[in-house]
Amino acid sequence: MNVNTIYQLPVALTIAGSDSGGGAGIQADLRTFAFHCVHGTSAITCVTAQNTLGVTRVDAMPQSAVVAQMEAVITDIGVNAAKTGMLLNQEIIVAVAEKLEQLQVNNQINNLVVDPVMVSRTGAQLIDNDAVKALRHNLIPLAVLVTPNRYEAQILTGLEINSLDGMKLAAESIYRDFGVAVLVKGGGMQGDLRGVDIWFDGDRLEILTTQPVNTKNTHGTGCTLSAAITANLALSKDLFIAVEKAKNYVSSALKYSLDIGAGQGPVGHFYQLLEKRIEK
């Protein structure tokens, strides 16, 4: 006898760019959602031509098309948690923020994670100054959590971040300015601070550490971390617990990072399947 099982999974939405190399952006987010048994939906903001060596072309989606994707998901499927990644330009950021604010007023999206994606972990600025202003004024205040790396935290605060104390001051400053919980990521820091993150939510400041993984294949770690936090929020986890679980997931994925292409490969999003393959 055939028995059909109907699964009702939590739903997460990623609003981000497409990575043709499959290591970051929408592709990384959807893999991360799937690993956590969360149904992933998406609104694509831009299409990139990229691989492990870098990005060769970026094409922006019309802002109306981005909003239409969001509306299509919300009006039919519904969303338990959402994240933003690469939004590329001021017009898209403003349009997405306006739609998200409307959805929050209607109680349709209550858990928003903002990965600023302003500067790479090597310090290269990815969006122009007008887009940065839109992130600051329109989008970040809508979040429950913002996850800047070292260089993004410097832009948001005006502080020079070279130490653990600098990361702490930046986290406190971002909370004070935007009123949202913050995770300042230490992936771009040097020495013992590499991989050390600072959490602050206005009451609790925590130094979050994981054992460093020695690999060059780290493409997509920021996207993967924010997606894992979002997935755990969709699963009704407490925000701080969601962050802890997400950090542990990324650490495991880094241990099974993929050595593909001639450059920087991605993390192993389905590392448990890789473990089983290795065991065979």
C-alpha cells in the first residue's frame, strides 16, 4: 500500500543575488535552508557571472521584479523568517525595504536578518555610497539582527577595528544607532581573532568562538551564516540560540569545504552527506 506523507515545513525567504558558481548568494542560502529542513524561497536581486576566481559580470534585476518575487511568495506560501544579502544598488534597497516595512506592519514577516554585503572580507567595497546610505537608513532598522563583517562594521560606526575591544565597541555602537541586535563577524580579523564574533543585543555581550578551520575554500561563509540564522529563526529558535547553532553549522561546513575550481571553493553545505561518502 502506498502511503503519501504530507510535510508542512517552516518557510524562509532569501532576498539576494545569484552566484553562477554556486558557492554564495541565493544558491548558498537555499542549500543552507534545505539542510535545516526549512523550505527555501527566493527573490533574486541580481545575476552574477562568477566562479571560484571571481566575478566577471553583474546584472541588476528591476526593483519592481524583485518586489514582485517577494509578493508572490508572501501572498501564497507565507514566510516564517527572511534574510537579505546582496541588494546591489540604492533603488533595489529602497524598494525592498519599503516592501518589508509593509509586510512587517501586516505581521507577515517578523524575523528579518540583514547581511549588509557592503564590503568583502578582504576590504573591497561592493556597493556605492548611495546604496550604503540606503542600507543604513531604510533597511537595517527593520532587522532583528544585522551581521556585518569587520569592514562593514567600520563603515557603519566610523571606528577602526583592529582588536577584540574594537569589535565590542563597534557592536555596542551599531546597537545604539540602529536599535537591532548585532553580530560583528571576525572572519576578516588576523591571528587569534580570526573567526571570533561579537554578539550584542543591548543587554548581553558575548564573545563567540569556534575552532578555526585551516582552508582556503571559504567562499560563501557570510551568506551561509546569515542563512543558517534565518533557518533557525524559521524553526522558532531564540535569536541567540539561532546564532550559536548557525556558527556551529558553518564551522562543520568549513571542515568539508569543496576544493573545486582554480580559486576559492565554497563550504560543504551538505557536510553530513560528505561524511557518509567519505566513510564508504
